[in-house]
Amino acid sequence: MCGIVGYVGEKPAASILIDSLKKLEYRGYDSAGICVLNDSLKTYKTTGKIANLESILPEGIEGTIGIGHTRWATHGKPNTVNSHPHLSGDVAVVHNGIIENYLELKEKLIGDGYIFKSDTDTEVIAHLLHSHLYGGIDGVFKLCDLMVAVQKTLLSLEGSYAIAALCSSDPGVMVVARKDSPLVIGIGDGEIFAASDVTAFLKHTKDVIFVDDDEVASIRAGGNVEFFDADGNPVTKETIKIEWYIEDAEKAGYEHFMLKEIHEQASSVQDTFAGKISEMEGAVVLDELNMSDEQIRHMTRIEIIACGTSWNAGLVGKYLFEQLAGIHTDVDTGSEFRYGYPVICGEVLTIAITQSGETADTLAAVRGARSYGCRAIAITNVVGSTITREIDSVLYTRAGPEIGVAATKSFTTQLITLYMLALKFARIRGKISAEDSKNLLVALKKIPADIQKILNRKKVIQECAKQFSDSNDYFFIGRHLNYPIALEGALKLKEISYIHAEGYAAGELKHGPLALLTDKTPVVAIATKGHTYEKMLSNIKEVKARDAVVIAVADEDDTEIEKYVDVVLRVPKSHELLSPILSSVVLQLLAYYTALERGCSIDKPRNLAKSVTVE
Amino acid sequence: MKAIILAAGEGLRCRPLTLTRSKVMLPVANKPILEHAIYSLVENDIKDIILIVGYEKERIMDYFEDGVNFGVNITYIEQKAQLGTAHAVKQTRDFIEPDGKEFIVVNGDNIIEPKTVSDLLDGRGGDATILTFKMEHTIGYGVVIAEGRQVKQIVEKPKADISHLVNTGIYLFNPKIFEYIESTPLSDSGEYAITDALQQMIDAGLEVTMVPTQSRWLDAVYSWDLLKANSTVLDQDHTSNVIGTIEEGAVIKGNVSVGNNTTIRSGCYIVGPVLIGDNCEIGPDVVILPSTTIGNNASIGPFSQIKNSIIMNDARIEAHTFISNSVIGSNNTIGSHFITDEKDNLKIEMIGMLHHADRLGVITGDDIVIGHRVLVKPGVLIGAGCNVESGNIINRELPPNSTVV
């Protein structure tokens, strides 16, 4: 899990590479490096964040072509030697992905006399390139172009990669290639960018080309790019205009991206349903679904595949599909599904949920499901991401770029998409009346304003976070739709504040976890009104009897609950099925302010990366 | 050239609308007042903007972000304690002074047009230039006493009409102003005023000039002044741009704009100037009469009539309502048969004083829920978060979060 960048143009490459790497820091940040070509290769690398790298760079590095890398260690510790770019003679390479057969390749290269400096899998690529270019460790004459050397090298690699390579004997050329790791090319005015993610160069250009698996591209000064497929045949690629604007990736006055993104939910939620619902007709219009009414009626089961926060959203989806549309639904994590023995067939609909569209486990699991002949749809946030090119239909969340590692607006927009999908299925399968559907849509339209209301009153949540920020453990409990929200609340808290937190179905407390409760353990009880409200009250009493502190998330007009709990965090009164969206915003703010109080690195929590493109 | 926009204050006199956002974010012609200022600067090729924010700053930051969608580059500076205009400008010293260039200062809460800014730029002179607006009665405003273009004295809120040149609060400065800001004393009202810094410049013999303008410069002092500002801008700008869907049988006359994903259902009768935002559902059979703006994500039920009013985002208005000369805050849910009564020459109590309003229905804050068949008497202000149950007649101001059973 790493990020790579490359630049070929007329401006000094070093500062552009650093700038781009900063935008990719969410992909990993335990070490970083750049290599700039100007007659010879100049390489700078160090451990830590990009700012560390920036501080060791000398003034005025010349050269208008270069590559860079920010690393999140998989093979070998995060230290300077293991950080990229990796060199072999006059060849430099950066790589994101995992070379599965690297031990075998390494042995052979060592046999050929190559000396390995690092513990990484990537170094084999550098030496392989060198051996193809010069015929061996002692070779002095260049036998082929860098392009050809890359193509030859790729033949022996197994695993996943996005690479960018330079060679000082082939000046003015950068070669990039990809397989199963993201890579995108930006076409500027007389300059070309390459990166793992468009956000790296959006400031410079919005015209991009997505590199597909097994493709290689040769990028030359003056703005020329040529693409070739696995067999070396030239490929014509389509240039796509990216709609995101660069300010979306800036903090715009906020201290942290996470707080900015929490605030953006009022508008991103609205963008996600805009134009897709008709209140008067009680209808949801999802043309991009590409499914006939017949297909929707004959579906026997839904299999949701996701990881992390998206998995929590998927669990909400399960309750919705079952309750609204009467379709049996299972939710699996990508990493479990792909190695399991799934019992699925053609009438099962697979729904993959991934913010980035690049989550390796989810991608592999969906490929697996499709191999059984399942129809698969994706809910994702990134236009043109890998999953969108491998699937039957795509439902986009309109969250805009999410930079904070802790998912916020991507979660709530995923929920909105799931509500719309469930409602659409329910209507077509005749499981919900037009009137009930209309009422749900009326409440859905109110969600943006309801979120704004929570934001207006966030000081109460901040006070609460402060009060309990010293706790070592936190529990989150909820029932029915609020159970996934409890899981998500716990996940947010542990991700960014490093407090041990667990989410439980409230009815499960007595089967074990109750033993852990003391007067030092805050328990967050999500107790908005609904058919399980009374049950929640008895669970709260159960917890109070063990002297634990209870923080309730409750409706603004609930006057009963304050009798039983220590703190009440209010959410606007909404439809029972929709209130989980509002509760999750409250829990995001609770996690944010707790982390703030504890002085944690909120946007870049330790050991975590934004989109996990490794297994 | 860089511009500083002062947008830190609440706008106390615009309550209840400013309980949840500052005055600069109140909509005029479906755009926050501040956006009018930013647009006016962009049109004069001033794109480097420093926004001084404070009260409810998140609402401003969420809307404008880094400014790229508005063609500008915005830097936010938070003024933590609101100690006056000189104090606000002082915060920007590190951003402005190193350039050694002239810069412009604009009040974010006045409604201006591009010409207003170009009048100042074209007429500038001396070390500081004040843009003034000619007015018949200037009591209550800061005025400028000048000989020709030379400013002799700046008088804050005089008791008599001693000058007809109102200080618009729009200035062109060179960095010398910072020296005088440093030595500005705290005024009697407990603030550091930029006008005191200017007076010191004059007293020290520097050249301070003024440019009179008759271009747009509107000030919504009280919440009900928004209606006048709204109708003035609608009348002058002639915007007409229909993107949404107009069903067969709906009639549109005059300058009407309808936003993306909005549906105007059959039988509606809309007479411009009217602006309707994105994602709205209007009708069937709704009458919308001139000088009305409706924000985003609103729905208006059948057989309702709305005229000369501002309806903000996320409003949900049921059937058979009558709304006239009123401002409806965002996220209001209003039941059927809601009626706003209206009257001329009202006296409205606010902050312990009576104030005059020309013609007014009602003003409602954000997040209000009103049941069916509710009548509101003229000039009533309803605070944010109130809940009025069905069948009530509201004849006096409601404090925020009150419930009327």
C-alpha cells in the first residue's frame, strides 16, 4: 500500500513531485523518496512523512523529469534503505503493489551477481530492468530502450504493481506500467503526470487517462504518451475530464480534513440523491442500475461485499433490503469472502461497496463472485476506479474526494445510495406502498437539513468528548439498524483517538462484554425512537446497574431517556429507518473531538492508510 | 491586487435569521450576501481574497471552500475576538504588507455589484480612498465630510444630516494604513475602528480621498430589509435561466430561473422576477408572484400562493398556504393552510427598541416546524427551532426553541 508519482515536463520536477506526494500521503506515510533525472539520477529518501523528505532536499535540484513514492510498509521495515525509489546502476524505479514471486527472482539475481540493499520486493524490479538493459551486472553497453526493458521485466513478475521507471542512459523518458494497482496519467500543457490517484496532480490538469491492467506507457518530454498492451501493440486511450476541483482537496480554513468532511455531509448527501428521487410519485430513479424489473423480481439473495467502514454500511444495507424489499441479504468482508467457499448462483446479486474502488480484497472477492455468473454492482465514490471497469453497473456516491483516513462522508453517502436501492427494489417487488415510499423519501429529503442541525449544535458533542477523553475503553451499543452504527461509532473512535472501542448489538452485552464494564467505561447507547426503543431502555438500565457511564444518542423530543443516562446527545427527529444516518454524524463528531482532545494525528492515524490496495 | 472581506460579525439586528449563520450568509437573489461581494471583486480581476471570519465561520467555509468554484483563491483568517474593523484588518498585516501594494477592504455584509468596486478603483487617489454613497437622510450611518475629493473628517453616526456622503465601508489602502492601525486607540464603544485609523491619517497630514458612487450598495440592517434588497437585485439583474423541468400546463412569465433537478408541476403560474433553486418540487397549481426567491431542496404543495418573499433551502410547505412579504428560514416544515398576515408601517421590537418596517408579513428562523392551519400576525419574528402546533394564531415574537401547544 503506497503511492507513486511521476513527472515529465519543463518545470523543476522536485517541487512538483513533493507537492503531488503530499496529496497521496493518505495512501501511506512511513517513508518517502524522490529521484530526479538531470544527466545523472539524484535520489533523496527518508523515513516519516513527506514533510521530512522536503526538509532534507537541497535548494534548486535541477531536472525536469522525476519519480516519487510514499510508502506504507508491507515487505521490510519502514526505514530509509527500504524506501523507494530503488536503484540498480543508472536505473530507478518506484512501485506500489506486491511482487509475489520476488524471493525466487531475488535468488536468481543474486546468483547473477546483483547485490540487494533493501528487504523490499521492489528492488528485484530495479535489478531486472538493469539486467535487461545491460545484459547483466557488468554490462556497459545499452542493449535496448528502457521501454523494452520494462516490457521484458513485466513478463517475469507475478503479483500486483503500478510502477514508474527512469534510466539516465535513456534521458527524457519515463516508463509506467500497471497490473492490479491503480495508475493514472494526467495530460497537462507540455507536461505529463503519473500517479496512483488523480488527486496528486488535479492542481495541474483535469485531463486524465486511466491506465488499464497489463498496459505500459512511455512518456516523453514535450507531452507525448504512447500506450501499449501486454503484447506490445499500440493502444489508443480515451482522455477523461475529471469533474473534481482542486479546492475539494484543500482544507479550506478547517484544522483537519476530517472535520471539513464531516461538515460537507450536508451537501454531499444531497448531491447523492439529487435528481434520483421523486417525492410526489414516491419513486426512485436509478437508470445506471441497468437491471430490468424482471431481474429485480427474480433475485433470490443479495451478497454484499465490503471492508471496514463500507462493511458497516453494508450491514445497514442488509437490514434495509430485508425489511423493505424482503430479500435475504448476507454481508461479507472482502478478505473472508475471497477465501471462503461461497454458495452462490446466477440469481444472487452481488453488491460491492468501496469508497476508492480500489480496495484489493473487495475487488478480488467480486471477481470471484462474478466467476459464478452473479450479476455484480458497485457502490463507489471514485469515477474511473478499477472496480468501475470490471462490473455490470456502478452507483456513484457523490461525496467528492475524501482525504481524511477516517471515512465520514463516504459512509453517509453510501447509506443514502443503499436506501435508494432498497426502496427501488421494494417498489418493484411490491413490498412497499407508494405512500410509505413517499413518506420515506420526504424524510430523506430532510436529511441534509437535519445534518446541518447537528453541526449547528456540535459544541454539546465536543463537551461530552472532553469529559470522557481519558477513558481507556469505550463501548457502543445499538439494536437493529443502530447496531451497524454502533460498530461504525466504535471504529471511528479507535481509528483516530486510539481508544479501545467495541460495538455490540445491545442484546449481546449480557453474553459476555458486561463483565468488562466499570464506572470508568463510557457506553454509548444509540437509542433513537423505533420498534426496539423499549428494549434499548432496558439494556441501558442493565449497563447503569454496573455503574458504567451512559452516553445516549436520542431524538431531540425524547424526554424519557434523560432519566436513565448521564449525557444525552440529540439528533433531529427523523424516520426510524433514516435516523441511523444522523446518529452516525453525531458519533463522527464524538470521535473527532475525542481525538482532538487527546492530541492525535487525526487525518493520518498511525498504521492506517486510506485506500488499502494490498491484500 | 488583494482584497480583504470582513465577515466575522453576527449581524445581531438580523436575528432570528442570524442565530444559525452570520449575516453575510443570508441569501439575496438566492446567493449569500458575501457571494455578491466576491463576484464583484472577481469581475474586477481581484482574485486573491482574505476572508476574515468569526461567528459561525463553518457555514462560510463549507460554502466557499477555497474559492475555486467562485473563481478566487480564498485565505481564511479567524478573528477570535470581535474588536472592530481596525482589529480585523490588522490580522491580515503579514499577508498584505510584504507585497507593498495597494489593497481593497470590503464589508461582507453589504450587497454590491461589480460597478461598485470599479467606481472605487477608477477614482482612487492619495494614501487611502473611501467609497461613499449619496443619501438624503444619513442619520444612523457613518458619514464623510469632504472638500471636493479630499476627506476632512469621518463622523460615526451623527445626530443630524451633516453630510449626504455615507461611508460604505469599502476602502482602498496602501500598506501605510497598518502603522496607523497600530496606534488606533480603543473607541468609546470598545472597538478598534478603521475610521479612527483613517482619521489619524488625515490628522497626520496624509492624503485621504473619497469617491462617490451611485452603483449598487444595499445594506440590510434588519432581517426585513432583506426583502427590499432581494427585490431590488431581482429587478436589476434580469436573470432568467430554466434548467429544471416545467410540466405541460405550467405558465412562466417574465424573468424566471429554475434550477437543476427542479420540477414545476402542471397548473403552476409563476410571474417573474422569480428565482427557484435546485432539487425543488413545486406544485401542482402553485402561484408564485414577483420578487420571490426559493432556495434549494424545497417543496411547495398545491394551491399555495407566495409573493415578495424569500424561502430558504430545505423548506417544506404544504398545500393551501399563503406567504407574502415574508422571510422563511431554512429547513422549515410548514403545514397546510398556513397564512402570513401583512401590514404597512409596523413597529417591531428588537434588542429592547422599536424599529420601523415598511410592509411585512413574518420572519422565521431555521429549523421550524409549524402544524396545519396556523395564522401568523404581521411583523412577528419566530426564533430558530420553534414548534407551533396546528390551529394556533401567533401574534407575538417567539424566542428560539419555543413550543406553542
